[in-house]
Amino acid sequence: MLMSILLLGVFTTILLMRGDDSSVASRVLDPIYQGNSGEKAVGITVNVDWGEEYIPQMLKSFKENQAEVTFFVSGKWAEKNPELLKEMKAAGHSIQSHGYKHLHFNNISAEEASEQIRKAEEIINKTVGEKPRFFAPPYGEYNQQLLNVVAALDYELIMWSIDTIDWQRPDPATIVKRVSNKLHNDAIILMHPTDPTVKALPAILEKIKQDGYKMLTIDKIIKQSKGDNSKGDNN
């Protein structure tokens, strides 16, 4: 009972700080696993907390294939790589939040989760001049407490429907197959900056184009907050 009262106080404080008098409960949404645009388009997301050495080549491949993608960056990474972050933004990609540190958000308090997201927001906004509105939790972990915090901060929590599992660094052909075999309208495709990902990207992007899909940023395939986007390949 005491913990519930404390959590309610935290969320109320956050809302007041943001000038929002609506209740948290009325705004809490389910995680988003895919878009709802109804268009033949996909959203490529790149979670970044390391691997900056691979990002220039990824940017080159994206440019060559007219792909607009969404980078979910940690605030700590953004602090260390401000010029690269600006380059990512200038190339037409969306910069969103991966929290400040790459933590297990299920294992921290509501107060710390809020601080992690707000700290990353401040750094990203200061660097690229735009506040993020989407949050991708590290490790793909979330619970009701985190959903409440995300809603209180006026974010939406993003997951994926196609997972490359490239952080395990499989051979490039495996990464290509994982994407090619599961393409669908409004798919959210998760990847990371790794060596096999860089090698797989040209074939992945070519396949997406051949199948007639546009490659758009997350905000362009999520037309409105519905909270009922069906679950994807959450492996």
C-alpha cells in the first residue's frame, strides 16, 4: 500500500512538472510492436549504445537505398558521440531514446527510470535540437511500472516485429534471412551497429525495395496512438 502511494506521488509530480493535468492511467498504452499506417512500408530501428565505428557505413548504405531509419540512442553514447549524432540527424534519420544508460529497467525504481529517460531527452535535445517522443527499452524489457513512467513522460514504448538478433553476431546471411522471411506492412525491424549487420545491410535493403516497401522513420508508420498493435517476433 505504501509503495502504491509513493508511485502515485512520483507520477503526479512528473505530470505537474510537464504541465499536464490528465491522469496517467488514461494515457498508459501497450508497447508498440508494429506501425498502423496501413501503407506498404517498414520502419528500421537501430539501437545504439556501442558500435559507433560501424555507423558511418550504415549511413552510407541507408543513403544509397533511400532508407529513412530511426536510431534509438542512449544518452551516455550521445554524450560521447555528439558529432556523429548530428550527422545521423542531418542525414534525415529520426533520433529517439534508449534511456541514458543501457540498464535493465525492470530492475530499477520508477524514480530512476524517469530520471534515465529525462536525462537522455535533455542530451538528445541539446545535441540535435529535437526532443524524442519514442523510447526503446534496453534488452526489450518492460513492466507495468515502466509503461506508467513512459506514459507520464509523454513517450510511447517501442518494441519490434522483426528481430535480426544481430547482437549475437551471426553470419550476414543469417541476418538477411531473418528479415527477408518475415517482411510485412508496418513492420518494425530491429538491428544494432555490428560488423555482420553492416555486411548484411545492402542485401536487406535491396530485398525490402524489391518487395515494394518504403523505408520510413517510426513516426511515419505510427499514425496515432492505439495501444493495440499486435505483438511481433519478440525473441
